[in-house]
Amino acid sequence: DRTVLTNTANWEVHFTGIQPAHVPTAAELVAELADADWQPVTHSVPHGSGPWGTLSAISPNAKWIWGTPLLSDFDQTAATEYHIYRYPIRQLFACELDLEDAQEEIAELQQQVSSMEAEIVRLSSALLQTQGQLLCTSLQS
């Protein structure tokens, strides 16, 4: 099991302006996403608020995010358009990748490996010389 903790800082919302008579189809969602105007999420309500209520698998300290302000009692007329939310996957796994930083780190590691390889060659050569000297000494005795 993995717990994912997020906040409103990285979530974004697209206000569709559409008051659908049905659940949007995949084609309708794709068309809507093509022209999406993403906005920061700035509103949330406490876990337990309507229409969702309380879910046992969610922390009681959690908040539901929402694209627009909600009244303390859920107002169906204020929430008739559907919203599309997105959250960067790298945020979920807490591994923001910066390609330039990664390339610099790889270059540094390659230099370290080259230095280690050179040291291994030097030590191997020194070991062979020492072994050769020991062999000569033992043959002379």
C-alpha cells in the first residue's frame, strides 16, 4: 500500500463550462483536453463535506479540492459544470527530474569511473611489479 499526500499547490483545474446531460464520453474529454486552459486549484473543503461525505479510506484531516468556492451546504446550482483536474505524475512520486542536472551528474560519475579505472590500472601495475620483485628475490635465495 502506498499513501499519496498532495495539496492544492500542484493541482490544476480546467473549467469546461459544460453542463452535461450525461457523463462525458472519452471523445468529449479528449476534445476538451485539446483546448484546456489550466488554472491553479485554490479551493478545498473538509473531508466529510457533501456531496462526497466521509470515506473510511481517506484521512479525516484530508480536504476535497474544488475549482470554485463552495458554500458550506453544497449548492447544486453552483456545481453544474464539470471540471477536469490534473496533477503532475512526478509530484506523486516526489522525483522531479531536471534533465540538465541529471546530465551533469552523469558526466561527473563518468569522470569518477574514469579516475577509478586509472587508479585500478596503476595499482595493478604496482602489484605486478611487487610480485615480480618477490619472485626474483625468492629465485635468488
